[in-house]
Amino acid sequence: MTYQPDSDSVAKFLEQTPEFFQEHAELLGRVKLSSPLGGRTLSLQERQMDVMRQKVKLMEMRLADLMRLAEENHAISDKIQHWTRSLLLARNDVDLPHVLVEGLKTTFSVPQATLRIWTVAPDFSHTWFAAPVSEDARLFAGSLHAPFCGRNDDYEAASWLDEASSVQSIAMLPLRVGAAPEVFGILVLGSADPLRFASGMGTDFLTRIGETSSAALTCLLD
């Protein structure tokens, strides 16, 4: 009875005997394989080239994706630098919150934005950004260790926005002095687009915005 090796045995033999096709080079032209594209019959060499072309195509697509992400990140970094520069150019402390919020709207095309600070110095107690905030909202802000993004479930912070009824998604950025656990305020971004600040989205750049805002606004604290 003639022994018929299974495909796994043949594959293992070829893997362990790399000189096989050197000793039997004529087989490279005689072995025929079907192509997944159009069902054509190809030689082993042609099939190898076909596989390599597919790999190169996948690598090119991956490289294009990486380049696109790099360009997007570079553009966002430029915007953050432009916005930060506007904060440094603010003429006086009381104007800073307005410059900060309006800069976010214009530079990052954020439809709505506002903020609240609840430990302001007495000189700023009459301002819009020192308006009363409930204890629940303060506790919620204090529980955030990263920007919150998600659907607007009638959050109190959403009611502070100019067009609160249209807000479908919201981002809330806690304001802290460095690594201090205490929160002295919150920055609120809103959009009528339910996916603009979707739950699960990356928050690296929002974190940078929150940290920069926190540092800039410390001049208003008591």
C-alpha cells in the first residue's frame, strides 16, 4: 500500500527542507495554483508574486492611514498652539475666561462652550464664570479623572450653554491645579451632533486642553 502524506506533512517537509526547490527547480514552473482573483491558474512563482502584491497593497493602505492620522494630529497640535498663544495674549485676568471659551469655539469649531469656577477671588465673584453651581455638579466634576464625553442626559452643566436645548453630546473637562485632587471648576463643550463628543472617543487632546485651561485660570482663584 502506497503511503500518501497529508498536506500538513508536506508543508512541514518543505519548511524543514528549504533546499528542495533548489534541487528540483523545474517544479516551480510545473506546479499550478488557482488565483483567488478570477480563478486563473498560476505557477507557484506567479502565485508568490500575487501574494507579495497583496501584502504590499495592505502595507500601502496601512501607511496611508498612518500618514493621515499624523497629519490630523499635527493639525490639532497647531490649533492647540494657536489657542494657547491667544491665552497668553489676553490683556487682563477677567477677560481670560471669555478668550479661552471663544478661542475653543473658533479654533476647534466647537459649537458651544462655557465654564464655571467656584473658588474665584472676591474681585471676580460677580462674573458670569462664577455663577452658582450645585453641590451635585461639583461632586460630579470632582469625580472626573479624565474628560467626560458622551450623550447629554440632562446634565446641569449643559444648561449653562447658550443653546442648551439643542445639545446632544457633551464634553466636561475638570479643572485642577496641577496634580491636586481638588477641582476648582469645569470646562463644558457641547454639540447638536450626537457623535461629536461620543462615549469612548479618544481624549488625549481634550486632556491637554483641560490642563492648559487649568493652568491659565489659576490667576482667578482665591
